[in-house]
Amino acid sequence: MPQRPYVIDQMISAKSIAARVEELASEIAADFAGTDKLVVVGLLRGSFVFIADLVRELDLPVEVDFLEASSYDNAMESSREVRILKDLRGQIEGRDVLIVEDIVDTGYTLSHVLHLLQSRGPGKLRTIALLDKPTRRETPIRADWTGFEIPDEFVVGYGIDFAQRNRNLPYIGKVRFTPEGDHLAPEA
Ligand code: IMP
Ligand code: MG
């Protein structure tokens, strides 16, 4: 199968993301006011840019930990089966926890991770997703905070990839296949 070229059309600018991150951080700080230490859990790898910006806006004592779950096998479709590839380093029992996800698509990843961490007896447990594609949902879950709701488009940038590419774009853009794109999709 030939490689398919694609271009990336900007959907959410770096400036809009920064403004929204600031708003979300102040809502989160208010919700967790008085916490002795918030454990911010980033879901690898897509949330790494978002979590970096978010914690720097958070006026709270925080610890950062990471968990890697996989539902996509290097493709554009969710496999629906969620596996934990890397677990947290720290204990969360009795601790306040914020799970940070890049995109809620079918909802299986966030739902699985939420139940897993809930089973460890945390204090207050909340979720935030930078992006949400509500029309794609297959399991009833919604993050406590959402940065932006987007239509059913495949997006990249600000940490989010297409087969490991384009994570370093400062904005969020949608992938559009075209006969003469700047980027090449992986070989199928
Ligand atoms: P879910 O389990 O179907 O909700 O999938 C969530 C995960 O799929 C996200 O954490 C992303 O890693 C990935 N994902 C969903 N939509 C996109 C997209 O448009 N671009 C890149 N990755 C995506
Ligand atoms: Mg992900």
C-alpha cells in the first residue's frame, strides 16, 4: 500500500490553548483548595505537553506521576482493549489525584484508568481531558474538566501524535489526506 501524504490544518491555536489551560488551572486549584499534596497523573504519551503547561499554572502543592495505557496500536482506530504498559511509581492511597488525558475518544482508556486508580483508595479523584470528541463515545464517561470539545476529526500536535509524529506542533491541527501533503502517513 502506498504511503498517503497529508497536511495539517490548524484547529486550535497555541494562544487559545494557553488561555484555556490558565482557566482550567484556576478551576482545579479552587476544587482542590486545601489539599496537602495533589498527585497529577499524566497518561503517556499524549498528555506530556498538556501536563507540563497545566502544572506550571497550578497554584497547589503537586507531585507528578505518569501511567501509560495503550488502546491504539499505532493506528487511527481504538482497539477498545486497554492495557497498562507502565504503572505509577508512587502510592495514591488516601491522596488527592488528578488524571490528565489528552483526548477522550471512545472513552475506554479514561474509563479503565479511572476504575483502576479508584480501586487503590485515593482521596478525591478527578479527571481532566484537553480534548473531547463526544460523538465518538462508546462508554458513558466524561472528564470532570474538558479543554475543548471537537468534532470527529483525527488531530495532532501539542503532544498528540499520528503514529508517533507531529507531537511537537505548538497548536492542535487536524490531519487531512491530500495528493501533495507535507507529511507521510505510516505504511499500512
Ligand atoms: P479512547 O480510549 O478511544 O477514548 O482513546 C483515547 C486515546 O486515543 C487518547 O488518549 C489518544 O491517545 C488516542 N486518540 C484518540 N483520538 C485521537 C486523535 O484524533 N489523534 C491522536 N490520538 C487520538
Ligand atoms: Mg492516549
